[in-house]
Amino acid sequence: MFALPVIAIVDDDPDVRGSLDSLLRSAAMNVRCYAGAEEMLASASEGELACIVTDLHMPGLTGLDLQAELARRGWGVPLIMMTAYPTDAVRQQALRGGASAFLAKPIDPDGLIEAIERAIS
């Protein structure tokens, strides 16, 4: 038997984390939730993560800050950025920084699952 890939959800909103956790578990994905980028980075889970789904706007490190820190540390984990306040400028910044996808909230469930499947395939 093989282990399911671990998908990290990084969002400061507990309702969003809970919602995405339920959605991804219903799609047979293994999920770990973090209240912020600092918590995820401190978890020492680098080798276990197959994909990171992160909010853009969070207290402390933002999603873009997290993306930059992952690159600085050499973590090759695919990252999906999501935000309730999408702009073309920030979308381009995230995608140029290597984000696999940039999604607007409210998140389309099928779109998120497809983006994760593309990122980890």
C-alpha cells in the first residue's frame, strides 16, 4: 500500500482551513493545516509535502513571502496561491515566482482539486 501525498493548507482563517480540509479529504487527499506560513515552515515537514495551498494575505509572512522563503530554502514543493483580492500584478508576481496556480476566493472546489492534481503529477 502506498501513502497518499500530503497537501498543506496554509491560511489564517480557521473556517477556510476547515472547509478546504474537508474538501480535499473528500477527494481522498491527505491534508495538513497550518494557521500561517511560520507554523508550516517550523513544522519540519519539507520532505513530506507534495503541494502547498496558501492564502496570499496573512499576518506575518504573506503567501508571496512564503513562496520566496521556500525558494531561498531550496524546497521544490509546488505552491498554489489563493486570494480573495486578486490583481493582475500579484497574479503575475506569484506565477513568475513559480506558483503552479493562482486561484481567486471563493475557491471553486473542482478547480482547486484539478490544480493540485496537475501540480503533483
